[in-house]
Amino acid sequence: MEMETQHPTFWNDADRARKTMRQLDELKETVEPWEALEAEIVENLELARLLKEEGQSESEDAQTLGQLATELADRHEKLEIRSILTEESDRLPCFLHINSGAGGTEADDWASMLMRMYVRWAERRDYKVELLDLQEGSEAGISNAQLRIEGFMAYGYLKAESGVHRLVRISPYDSNARRHTSFASVYASPEVDENIEIDIGVKDKDWRIDTFRASGKGGQKVNKTSSAVRIVHFPTNTIVSCQNERSFHQNRDLAFQIMRSRLYALELEKRRQAADALEAQKSDVNFGSQIRSYVLQPYQLVRDERTEIKVSDVHRVLDGDLDEFIEGFLKSKLREKAAKRGGA
């Protein structure tokens, strides 16, 4: 592929060239960390052999080598976790859908906190984040939001976050300072690449397209033209709305793109269930399941209900430090695969 990029006619087809470059970058991000790790392991093993031959197994250099070995083991574990993200969709950019649930204003505020948390997580990884749609809550926060997140393995990681998130805290909106429990749902779907072949069985009669006036803050044209779009897909009862773009056509195109992503994610899940390959994950990605609890009162703790991972620094988690939970979930899937192989 690198040789192909050096060809004089490579950029004659700009779209194809950009896709090739993106695929090349993804392959490099997959292969190069393993090559670098292998080279360092070989180098350190050679140093360990020399220290042993010279009788310096207890020297300061040997202690430093021991610390390096621990770091290399940690890097190996992270790469091994990444290696289970082998589905074609795992490498794709991701649409992240956040919706407030039971709890009124509290839930709307909780949904906005979750949106900030995922934006901060993405920024920590130098991912590109784009706000596609946002509906503000009646008093505070948001009722729902749609983000597009682009980066290496964006969907592969964020699909681990799909489910219901629960918050327990003293409500800042309650004059009696009572403790409230709020819920919000998170759902990740891959941005479908046109090169991925999958039949989602979409026909014209399956759709209904509604137009309405955009609401909320915006420019002079807000509420003056019916530029916002809502698409309903009858067979799956999937609804997508978009109002952030300036024109009807832009909102319609983006809404269809998001809808295709949602239907693709549903088709992938249908395939998984049919093959019974991810039987244990069915409850994890179900809208009604609670995957994680964030408790601010009477104590502080974030607990993942699937892996039982607990973190006491709630504010660090809400500031986007989610890797322990995401990697813990992927580790559990790695163990399940290993157990199935052992059973077989």
C-alpha cells in the first residue's frame, strides 16, 4: 500500500486516495505497536542475559530492567485487549447517542454530564468530536444528543459503553437537598463505510420523513423555516432527527447517514445473536440494562455492574478517565473467548 501511494497517479482519484491513506494509517496503528514492543522485549532479554552472565542480577541495572519488564507487560496487555477488536466495524468512526431517562430535570442534567464525559474521553485520545444534534432539556441539561467521534478503534471501544448509566446524588435542583437517582442511556453505532457490504433491506415504503422547525439556540433562520428533519424506519421503529445543519437537504442527508449507522448496528447485533457468538453480551447492550452506577452521595464510587470494577474517584471518571472500565469490559470478553476455546 505504501508503494501504491508513491505512484504518480495516486492522487488522481482523491476520494480513493484518502480512503487508502486512512486504511494505511489504521494498519500501521495496528502493526507498529506490536513491532516496537517485540523489539524492546528482545533488547531487554539480551540485557538480562548479559547481567546474569556478569553476576549482576541484583544490581541497579537489573532493578531498572525489572521495572521495564512490568511496563512492557502492561503494554502487551493493552495490545492484547485491542487485538480482540477484530470486527470490521470496530475500526469505524462512531455515532454516540445520549438520551436522558427517568428523573426529569435531574436526568437531563445527568445526560449533559455524560456528554461532557465522553467528549473529554475522546479528547484524551486525540479523537475528533463533532456535535451532530442536541435537544436541550426543559429546565437544564439535555434531553438527547448525537455525537460523531472519529479515531482509531472509536466504535470498537465505545460499543462497550452502550447501556443505561445511573447517577445517585444530592440534587442541586431540590430545595430540600434530597438524594435523587437519575438514568440516562448511551448507545454507540458505527458510521457505515460504503466499502462494507451488508444488506439492511431498506425500501422506500419503510421510511417516513417529517420536517419541522428547528428549536433552541441558533441563528436568524431558526424557527423561520422547516429545515429540521425526522426520519422514521417502520420495520425497526427507529427514529432519527437532525436539526443542526443550515438546510433541509443537509439535515436530511445527515439523518439518513445516522439512520444507516443505526440499522447497520442492529443488523450486526442480529447476526451476533443468530450465530450465538456473543450470547453473554446480550444483556450488556440492552437499553433497559444498567451497566454502571455513579454514586456521589452518601459516598463516592463508580461501579461497573458487568465487571464489578470500582473506582472511588468519581470526578476523575466524569472528567473522561474511562479506560479502566472499557478495558475491563474488553478483558472480560477476552476471558470468555479463552474459556470457550478451553471448553471446546
